[in-house]
Amino acid sequence: MDAASFEAVVVAALDELPAEFARYLENVEILVQYRPLREHRRAAGIRPWQALYGLYQGVPLTDRTGDMLIAPDTITIFREPLTRDFLTRSELRAQIRRTVLHEIAHVFGISDERLDELDAY
């Protein structure tokens, strides 16, 4: 999948969000990068041989207080590991959507452990 098509799938996943959730993403920058940098892997605690499809960096809404001054949060979706690991177009589209939603869950303070408990993987 080329870069423009990949980004269109990310945008479509965001466009499908219900308005009551999407409004909380106004201060979240959504990026698509080819592959994770060393800094991304370090932030996620991921080893070089492990796949990293997406990364949320910021302060979850559940950890914020009214008087906090914070920079915009960032969600980065990584194209290369996704296109490498999901070969059919339908699998890739489904995993991009799943990755976007997974990272958005972190914005709301939902941990990987809780997502696992909810069978969101």
C-alpha cells in the first residue's frame, strides 16, 4: 500500500469515531511515519526485533488536572511494520484501524493491560 492510501485508511479510522470521543482528540496530533526511530522504541520499551505499529506520547486525560500546561499529545502510526506484517489489503486495513483505536485508548488512560483484559487485542 502506498503512503497516500495508508494515510487515507488512518483518516478513515479517525472519521469513524463517534463525536463524543473525537472531541477529545482536538489537542492530539496524528502522524504517520515510515518506521519507528530509536527514540520511539525506547519510549515504548520495544526491542529492535519487536514490531511497533503505533505509539501514543502525551499525558492521558485521566492524569490531567485543570491547571496543567501541556504540549499537544502525539499518536504516531508506523507504516513499514504494518505493511510488512499484514500482507492482504483487508488485513492491513483492519490492523491500521485497530492500531489507531489502540493508541486513542491510551489518550483516555486505558493501559495495555486493561486493553488485554477487555480482549481488545
